[in-house]
Amino acid sequence: MINSPIEEIKSKLDIIDVIGGYIKLQKSGRNYKAPCPFHSEKTPSFMVSPEKQLWRCFGCNRGGSIFDFIMEIEGVEFGDALRTLAQRAGVELNKVNPKLAAQWKTERTRLYEICDLANRFFIKQLESKAGKDIQKYLFSRGLKLKTIKDWEVGYAPNHWQGLLDFLNGRGYSDEEIMKTGLIVKSETGKSKRGYYDRFRDRIIFPIKNINEAVIGFTGRENPNNPDERMGKYINTPNTLIYDKSQVLYGLDKAKLDIRKKNLCILVEGQTDVLMSHQEGFNNIIASSGTALTEHQLKIIKRYTQNLAMAFDMDLAGEIATKRGIDLAIQSGLNVKVINLPNNQDPADCLQKNVSAWSNAVNQAKGFVEFYLESIFVKNDPFTGEGKKIISQEFLPVIRKIPNKVEQAHWLQELAQRIKVSESILMEELKKIKEPIINRPLDYLEDKKDNKECLEEYTIGLILSYPSIFRRQKKKPQNIFNNPDLEKIYKSLKKNKDIKST
């Protein structure tokens, strides 16, 4: 007799079908084997037993049931794995045992429910009269109605408490809603009740976890009514169910294609993702409103070892690309960069010329070649000053290459192109230490507040990519709270000969 939902799920799902949906299993006697998805190996040591309904990797010593596998492969907790497998098995958790169901209805569950209801609210608002102009804008960007519906794009009305009133009416308290990040506590008397909606008059993109549950939102300003005070994009803050550093937008829809094509393409914005999938490029995701993080790269590695980046090539985009390359290399990923014609973003490129996007993806450059070309485009290799800048910019890139033979190849290439002997370049190469950019930001955040971390990180970026800083004509004033960093910044602005560290 089955007396628990866990046992019922196990009885309805075969471990071979569950695990086989993620990795290719090969029959081996009474069992099945495959290369382990959790660590790199040449000889398969990952074994699955259909008789025992268990799996184990004899290389990394991980193993367990279907629940353990989902927790490992998806990077989720037991409750999320339970919901995923219950849905697949057709087991309704809330009808299995009323007392047990009440125990499961934890705070996290309530937050999931609130986010799901909010998502439905935003969708209805987009479909209403108030959302007509937003729909027209989305159509003008090349998005089709089916894409808008499939990705559940919505609209937050221009009201201080529209969503709050809706959720209160469904039985959720202000305090609960506050924990989802959907409302903000008023400190200026904007709301007599003490709270107001975070998202107002914005296009809403729901952010989902790997199990397709809504956990947060990104709100883009109404293009017909820009909000200069709040910025073009605002995002759900970190909550009990949402951590932006651990989420990749669109991964819930893209994961199978990423694994199938053995390639993940990373873009900047939600619209880039939507347009890509609309045109059949389904292995594309975005970094969910944050700079690329080490944890996000670990998630990508569960599905592929190959990453191609397609960021905007403005100042911010170039810095983001180079930082992403550094982190991805440290994570052991094979990295390429997609250069789009006329510095377009992916959404614009796909709207105007799908074949141009396809060609750009197929012609993606390795990270070393990307660095080399970007440096030579901006500097004259025939002058002494140009040769100095090029070597200062490119030698640190060579320093990052783990393979000594490949290092030698690019050192020869650089020597030939700037007409400087390899021996001199080798001497300079030996002087280079690990770039500041390579130091994980998480290391700083553990000891300092976010503002100070960002200030130190900004100085690190300037020192790591001096040519980009030099090209910036308008350099902002008074951006550092730390007086020591402000002095360094002023000194760097005056110094035209910043050297790469």
C-alpha cells in the first residue's frame, strides 16, 4: 500500500526515463552507464540500476534516488525536486494527505503562490485596454503574439497599489507580499497603508526557475513614459525563493536544446532571448539582470562545456564580455564571442536579418582572437606608442591561457604583427601577475558592503582595461564614497598612460 506521495511518485516514474531525459544512457549488463554529468571524465563511471531504482557515480561518489538526481542536476532543494517529479508523475500533492499537505505549505510555497498570481495579474493587464500601447511596442520590436503569450510577458499598470490590492483580495498579507519583493515599504508617505507596488507602468518579464515556477520579475520602463528616477530596468531583489546570482533567464525553456546542441549562447536582455527562441535558436539564455556570476557558470556547465557570448559592444557591454570571459575560463568552459554586424544587439539583428545572426553564431571567435582583434582595431601597430599599448593589453590575455603551447602560438602571432622580438615580449609576459578582474567578487562581498565592493571592482576594471577607460570621453564625477578610491580615480583620469595590471 502506497501511503506517501514520495512512494507514489517512485512507483509511477522509472529512474531510466527520468535520468535519460538529461543524459544519454548506455545499456551495460543489467544496469545503464554514462559519463557523469557532475564532473569531467573520459571513462563512464555513472551507473543506474533499474532494479534498485538507484544511481551512483563511482568517480565523484554521488548517488541516490530520482529525487537526489533532480536536486543535483537542477541545483534545487528537495521541495522543488518533489514538485517537479510529482507534476511529471501526475501526483497531486495537496490531495494526497491533508495533514501532510498542510505541513508542506511552507513559507516558500506561499511565496511561489504569490509570484504565480502576480504573473497572471500582469498578463491580464497587458491584454487589457491599459496595455494596448505596450503590446504595440512589443510588436514593433518584432515579437509575435504567440511569443508574448508563450513567455508570459505582462504589464504593471501605472498605479501605486494595483497589484497589492489584488493580492490582498486573494488572502495574502502585506508582510507576505513584501517577502516576494513585489511591494516596497513606504518611507515618504506615498501610501497610507505603508506599502506600494515596486513595478509600476512597466513591461514585465517573469523570471522562472528550472522547474518553470515564477520566482521573480524584471520590469522594463514604458518606452512611451520613461522613468529616469528608477532606471530603464528594475528587478526583484533577492528573496527566499529568488537569488539573481543563481538564475539564468530562459534556462527552463532552453536547457534541453543547450544539451542537445552542446552549446549555450548567452545574451544580455530578455528581448534578445525572446527573439532568438522565436526564430528557432532555442539554446539561448540571459544572465537575469546581473553581471555573470560564478554560480551561473556552474549551472551552465551542467548542460555543456561550450559557451558563446553575444553582448552589446558598447563600453558597458565590452567590459561585461571581458569579465564574463575571465570567469568562464576560470570555470573551465570553452569560450567564444559572437560579433554582430554594425554593433547591433541580438534582438535587432534577428528582427532585421536572421541569416546575419546565424552567420555570426557560426563564425564566433575564440576569446583570444576576440581580444586580439578588438585591441588592434583601436591601436596603431606601426607606432611605438601603439605597440606599447597593444602589448600591454594583449599580454595579460596570453597569460590567462592555461596551455603553454597555445601561449607560445599567440606570443608568436603578437610578435609578428607588431614587429617586436618574441624574447622581449616573453620578458614582459613573465612580469604580469593575475589580473584584478580574475579575483572573484564573492571574495570581496563576504567582507564588505556592496557599495564598497562595487567601488573597488570599478577601479579594478579601469586598471584591467585601460584602453576602454581612455576612450570614454565623459568620465563621471564624484562616484566614490571611499576617499582613498576617489583619489585613485582622480589620479587615473589625469594619467593618460595607465598600464594594465
